[in-house]
Amino acid sequence: MRTPHLIIAMSVFVAGVFGYAALAPSPEADRAAQTVAEGTTVPPSAGASASAAPTVYDVSHLINPSRDYFGTAISGAPQDMSRVDAFAKRVGKKPNMITIYESFDDDFAASEVRDIYQHGALPIVRWEPFKQGLGDIAAGRFDDYLTEFATAVRTLNVPIALTVAHEMNGHWYPWGTRKNQPRDFVAAWRHIHQIFERAGATNVIWTWTPNVINYLPGVALKPYWPGDRYVDWVGVDGYFTQSGVKHFTELFRPTLNEIKRFTAKPVLIVETGSEPGSMRATAVKELLTEVAKSKEIIGFVYFNARGSGDWVLDNDPKALRVFRTHPDRDDFSFAVK
């Protein structure tokens, strides 16, 4: 917690709101940006009043897009956006989502988020409370930090998709099932959401993100659901593996069926990838095919990095060929503005 008193954080908020008036995009600028080349933005109208309160970015058109998202998580990006450009060249498609990871005591990565947005993509911020207990978050112990972070998000005033304590139905993270009950997660999520609301940070797409349930028997998802008021997207994380599930329907459908019992929010596959081998090209083909035809799924993010496995497809000519030639590839083409 960096600020010792809440009054300091609120002072930052007030200063940020009024100090940002000259920088925030106006509605006219947002409309003008639609006519500019992909990956660029237009400054606010020079005639705008310097005393007018800045308009919060409206995320509604991004929550229910007319086409599907295709995103990626790449080691070294967005700090080095040339890595994203190189990936786009290999797959023949420019990502319109890029993921970054932040610990719960990090400053908001404003410059990285701005770079992603100016690249024509929606930033996905995966916020991870490695050292902070969910119960302590819900009880307000970190409110100064939360207010500071939310104020920075509002001040930057570009859209972000925010996941908090993802894969909470698993046991591998400190915020998971070994140390927490579903009620702890729900209370923490709602508390964070309320602080963002108070800060005016409505430029956030709240993305609730469990792991696929295939490997988690007996862990129901509904008790982790904060409620429709607190969530914009249902996110899902799931990977294709040699020793586990190799096909889209087996990997994602059980989880989607369970989620449909308590919400109809749009679904985004926030993290997926495939291990090497002949299955990878098939996995990519099924991702593109199934997401394009689905009415409930609005896109997917390919984790093109090494983590729990080797998910990088840069040197997999068959998988790359699927990306470049798939008949539904144009369904994943739009710039985020």
C-alpha cells in the first residue's frame, strides 16, 4: 500500500479528473478516430472547453462487438510492440487484444496500456493478488491502493478489460481454493468494483475468469459468481494438451454449459494455447471455426509464450498456415477505438 492515508489517494483522484480535462478524448474525437488508419488516434477538438469535465470512455460498443476478438499474450510485449507486429506478420492477422499481467501492488501500467490502445487493440489487464488475502481486500485493508489504481485507470481514460484473481476455482494460485472460500472471492470482487465506481472508472470491462472445469471436479462455478451487476464478460481459461483434452468442444463446452445456468453475459476465451505436435494445427482451426460460429463467444486470446507448457507457435508452419488461410479469419478483423 503506497499511500498512507485515503485522503492522499482522493486528492490524486481530484487532481487527475480536473488535470486530465485537456487530454481526455472527446466524443467528437472518438468519432473522428473511426476514420483514421488502424492503430492511430485523433486528439480532442481544439475548440473544446478547458473547464469541461472529461467524458469517460464508453465501452458499450466493445462489450458487444459486431465481430470477434483475436488477442495474444507475448513475452516482452507491450514493452516492445515490435514483437506483436512480428507475431501479426506470422499469423497474417493483427491482434485486437493484448494481455499484460500486473501484481496487486504494482502501479497501473498506464504507458503500456496506452501503447496497446494506440496500436488498435484492447488492453487486457490480469490483476493478480499474490500477497494480499481476498478477505483483507474485502475488508478494506488495501483501499488506498485500490483507489489510487482506479483513479489512474480513469485518468488514462482508455478502455481496458480487467480480470481480478483469475482461475479462482483452481488450487494453484494463493487466491484459489486451498486458502479461500467462494464467498471470499465474491466479497473481494464486489469491493474492488465499488471502489472503481466511486473513482468514476467506468472505462473498465469487468471480466470474471475461471479455469475450465474439466480438471476441477466438485468445484461449482455459481458460488464464485459476483452477480450480473458486477460483471461485463465471462472469461474462460483453458489449454489443449497432449495428455489432456485435445478438442474445442471437450475443452470448453462443459464450462460454458455450467455458466449458462446462471448468466447470459458474453464469453471471451481469455487465455488458451496448444502444446506442440499435430494437435496444434487442429486446435487453432477449431478455435477459429467454433468462435466464429458461436453466438455466445466473442473471441479468444492465444498465449504465445512459454509457461506451464510450450505454447509458442512461431515455428509451427502447419498451425501458422491455418491462421493465414482459415475461411473465417476475416471475422476477427476490427480495430479497437
